[in-house]
Amino acid sequence: MAQALDIDHWNLECEFNNTDHRTDLNGIDRLIVRRGQPFSVSLYLRSGSYQPGVSSLDCVAETDAPIGRYTLTLGHSARIEFILLFNPWCPGDAVYMDNEEKLAEYVLAQDGIIFRGAYKYPIPTPWNFGQFESGILDACLRILDMNPKYLKNPGKDCSGRRNPIYVSRVLSAMVNCNDDKGVLLGKWTGDYEGGVSPMLWRGSVEILRNWHTQACQPVRYGQCWVFAAVACSVSRALGIPCRVVTNYLSAHDTNSNLVIERYVKENGEPIQSKEMIWNYHCWVENWMTRPDLKSDFNGWQAYDPTPQEKSEGVYCCGPIPVRAIKEGELTLKYDAPFVFAEVNADVITFMKKKDGSTSKVSSDALVGQKISTKSVGSDAREDITHLYKYPEGSAEEREAFKKADHQNKLLQQQQNQGLHLNIKVTSDMRKGCDFDVFAVVTNNTQSEKKCRLLFGSCALSYNGFMGGNCGFKDLLNVELSPGGERKVPLRLNYSKYGGQITEDNLIRLAALLLDYTTGDTTLAVRNVVLDNPEIKVRILGEPKKNRKLAAEITLQNPLPEMLENCCFSIEGANLTGGGIITERLGPVGPGEDAKVKVYFTPTHSGLRKLVVDFDSNKLCHVKGYRNVIIGK
């Protein structure tokens, strides 16, 4: 019988192993390795205990191993612990990605850009993913251990963790807390009493730490970009390449018919409904193979942790191959019809009349525009719409609709070729200023036209909820000669819209045109986002690792009124020690500068992003950032 080795002590060689496995940003105080790649452990035996041919050391190796915490028993008493992660650098791993630049972006980058704003005006918002900050990996592993599937059957759940498809679906459910002890509680309306406004978060670190240290109580509050960003942090922490995606004019289809039905009153005022077109919506994509499907569907998989509709009885969505959405393959796992509708639903608008009857309104409503993500290696916007859908009206798009058993969009969107209506805006729409927007009516017929034009505006939340009136105009007699054009202005005054708009800075413009001759009605809708002032960040001195550095941060008050309770908050991965620097300052008058100087110490070399947030009583959650290149 073989004699077990008598081990005196051991060395896990954490610095060498973690660096070799690209996990050293997590620290080198414990062993963190990636599957499918060798690592070294040094064993020190007691003198004289080893006998060739008699002593033995048994090792069990498992390919495609589940990720998570492992305990390795050596001899009779030695136990070492290590963490195993997915390995996108390993060709045998399901998350393998053969591109070093993309791996640096989608796995190793701790900060990034999330696009918000509006379809016509995408606004980059900085975000600190912070997946390697202290305690974050432990929080991510705890998310897996708190999921109901693990609590019900730990063995089966842990076995499932070998599969990134399974892990992604678990994360989709666990980043929200609707069915479990998940991370975030969503809130889209009203105040944010008892929590933090979703606008105020600058990164995932504080959210994940709060959840982990406060007995897995849900963190209040999240909205779509926060849910998506936290999911991205967790995916990257576990080793799955991941990116945040923004879909502008995103449809929320509640009855699974792939059609959004909208209603307006006779005066053009919109009627709120459950089926809405969000100004934008964010989700994430994870990179992996799909051995359960055809090889055509390997690559980016969309999954959405924002709780919208239930899937298999739980608020989760995906992962579904992005390619399946483009091809209209709606029978594939998971939740293809819902994601397809988000980017490709048809929109039909009806007018509800006072007598209860309805009539169809001609409208050029769009869905799924400028689908965006951060470019690899830069802060620029990459447009990935072509990955989700074929060009509008193309033969390929028609074929995708047929395959999806979808009604023909071209037939449903018959345009009134006689009169054309659209909305134009100026480039200078800054919060605090008065400005004009325009309804433009063109007569493409050979006869005189007399029309009624109603042109209104209201505050808007990014998820489609409409607020108070920001300005309205009703012209009963708009006369147009053959081929003629009429440009009708609507003045939006800060004194009126300032008290109506939400933190999203969005205003919905709607123009309704009634042709007295034919009775035809045409609706044009456009969402505009108001510019916040720029936050200027000036680095003072040469940035070097482990050396104190100063930054001067300035913002000018653009409003015609005093700002009270002003606060700058600053955060950056490996810049602010995993925490947030908070600087409060006194009242700031109209046109005056709010200015602070902050000090921080970079702990790693390379490119880092300093994320800044400004908050006051009248100017809420203005975000800015500055890339800082740290020398060695």
C-alpha cells in the first residue's frame, strides 16, 4: 500500500500564478487561477519521509471544471484553497476569445463608457466596473451561492457552473432582487427615499460591497444601465468577456405580439400605456460558444438583468445569440421574442376620440436605433445595429420578419405621401436656457392644403413615462400652397420646463397634423435631451504609480438661479483606493464656477478613468470623466 506524503508546509506561489493567469489585479494574497491552464504549487516534505516507489501524491484533474471556490487536500491534513475562474485565453474554454485587444477591453478593463441620452444625441456616461477591487470577487461568488437554484440543490447548481450559458442566466436573475436575494431593487418613478437615486451611482463597487456586507439585502435603487453595468462587472470578474449595450428607442412588448400599440388624444396628447418605447434601454452581451445550438450562434449572447417580464417564472432574460435576433430565429433559447421586439417591433398609433372610437394615425415611429457599445481601446461609440438587424426595408430584413411570423412593417407603416411632417431642433439646447423647436410641414401635392397643427411638449423619463407640460401650441388654420413648406416654432422656456423635467433631462416633442380635406392625421414624435454643463478635470503634475497626485475639478453653473447643497464625488479603479472621494462646497451663483482640488494615489500603472459626479438642488447628477495615464 502506498504511503501518503508527510507534508511539512507549502507555497502556493500566488504572485507567479496570479500574474501568469492574469488575476493579479485581484491581489496576490491568495491563489486565483483560470481553468484549462497549469499552475504551480511548491510542497515541502519532512526530512526522510519520501520513499521512491512507496510514497504517493494523488491528483484529480477535471476538464471544463465549474468555476468557484475549490479546496485541495494534500496528504492527511494539508488543505489549500483557491478560486477557479473562466479562461477566455484558453482555446478549450467555452468563453475563449482569440483577440488580445478585445480581451483587454471585455475582461480586464475596470472602467468604461455606457451610452445614454437620446437616439439623435447619444451621451457617453463613464462607469467604474471595478471587478478587481478588494472584496468584489467574493461578492460575485456569493451572488452565485445566493441564487435559488443553489439553495434548492447545491450539487446540481455547482455542476452547472461549468457552463457560461447557465451562469449568465443565473446572473440575469440575481442582479435584480425581484425573485430572490439579488443585488439591486429597481425604481423608475417617484422619489428615492430610503436609498440612492440610480443617477448617483458612478460604478459597481459600492453597490456590490453594500450588498455583500449588508447580509445580501437589496441595494436601492437601480435602473437599466445600473443593472447592466453591475452584470458586466460580475461577468468580467468571473472571467466571461462582457460589454454593456444601449438600444435607442427600445420597445417593451408586454403581450408578445411583436407590435407596440400607441394611443393619442384628439389634441395630440399621448396616452400612457404599458407597452412603451423606452428612449433607450441597456443590457449586456457575454461572449461564449453555444454547443446547445448550431455553431452559427456562437459569439455574443444578449442577456438582460433589468426586471421587465418573467421568463420560466422568474424575472430574467437571456442569454440569446445576437445572431438569432438578426435572423428572426425566435424559437431558440432564451427569450428571443422579447429581445427581437426590443430592436425590431412594429409600431401602430391610434387616436382615441371623445365618442370612444379610434382611428389609425400615420406615424414614422422607429424602434431599435443606434445600438451602441464602447469601442475597443477607446471611448468612442461603436455602432453594432448591424449585428442585431438587417438594414430597414432590405430583402434580408423582410426574410427575417417572415421567419419570425411577423406582420410586414412596410404595410403597417403606410405613409401619407401628400403631407409630410417632421420635427427639427437646434444644436444649442442647454439646461437653463430658452430655445425653439420646430414642426416642419411640407405639401407634396398639387393642390392647396388647409390643416390644423397641434404642437406640444412634455417631460419624459428614459423608460417612456411622460410628465408635465413644457409648452403647447394649437394652430387651427395652417395653409400650404402646392409644394410649399411651413416651419412652425415652439418656444421652450426654462421657467416652464425647469420644474417639469426629470433627472434624465428629456423632453418629448409631438406634432399632430390634421388634413381638413382628406381627414388624414399624421403624428411626428421626437425626444430631445438637454445638455448639462461640462465638468472640467485638470491633472496637476505627472501621474506616477504610488505617488500622490492632484486634480482640479471645475463646473460652471448654467442656470439663472443659485445652486445649493453642491457636492463633487470622485471615483476611479486603482485611483481612489476602492472608495469615493466626496467634496462638498457652498452655494454657487448663476454663471459662477464650482471648483475643488482633490488628491489621490494611483496603485497601478496604465490607463485609468477618473469618474466625477456633481449633484446639487437644481442641477442633479452631472457626470464627467478624465482618462489618466499612470507611469511606472
